[in-house]
Amino acid sequence: MNGLSKTSLDLQNSKRIQETNETSLLGESLETLLSQKCGQIAFRDFLKSEFCEENLDFWLACQEFKTSEHSLEELTRRAASIYEEFIGAESPRQVNLDFYTTKAISQSLQQPSPSCFVVAQRKIYSMMENDSFPRFIQSEQYKVLFDAASKHGGLGKHRKALKIRSTGDLMQLDSKPIRPQCELYLLHKARHHAC
């Protein structure tokens, strides 16, 4: 076998191994799943079916809060908004946190730092990882996501986001590239809701 053929064969084998590894990573951990937009979408759909999507929404809000550059005024406003939406006694989408964590966050709202929700975020992540995630990997949402990733050769290819109308509400994604399995997942979801 000449050197060119061997190199080409090695590249094909390497690509196939990488695609297999990327596809299997979908179910490897909650962290891996949440690092991908399509994983977040599928997991949120699953949590919504279990009436607990606020857990993921809170976790994502905390991620954005601790990683974005905010002025002190904006940090204070955003911290109060997260508290009002997810933590306070009258919160419309209250997450399940213990009294001490809630009280610590409440006290930190006077002078919030990017880390003021870290403990609460960790607790909600742990709850999702140990409770919801094991059920998710047995769900139809996961099966569709995994099949889409398998059919499109892993997670390396990107396409533009879609706007899909399903049951009267418009699901919009930003114009950032999304992966083919996201497209397939969203199309499957739209078809399912249209029935």
C-alpha cells in the first residue's frame, strides 16, 4: 500500500472514530449535553414534559450571569431579576432550593457578585444530573437527538438555524449555526406537534 492510500485510509478511520465518539458523548454526561444548543433544546423539551423546565432555565440564566461582563448596576438588576423569577417566595417559576441557600442569595442581592448564584446553580445542576438526566437518556427526545447525530456523522457539521412554527407558538433560534441533529430534532418536534 502506498503512502498516499495509507494516509487517506488513516484519515477516514480517524474521522469515523471521531464521529462515533461525538455521537456517544451525547449521553455521556449532563455537562456534555448542556454544552450543545441542540442538547439544551432536547433536554428542555423533556423537562417541560415533566413540568420542571424552570430548573434548566435557572441554570442557563446563572451561566449567563456569571460569565457575562456587567456593570455593577446591570449586575444588580440582573441578579434581582433572576431572584424574582426563580427563587423568591412569589416566583412564578420557583426552583427547589433550601431555606439557607435562598437566604444567602437574598442577602447577597445588596452587593451581588458574579458568583452569588453559584451554590444554588450547583444544587439545581446536581438535581438535574441525578434525577432528570437518567430519565432523559431513556426518553423519546433523547432517541431523536441521538438518531439525528448518528445520521449526520457526529456533531462536527453546522447549518443555519431554523424558525419552526409548532402548535401556534413560534420557536425561534438565533442566527448562529446549529448542528444537523438540532435541525432534525426540531423538524421531528414540529411534525409531532402538528399531528
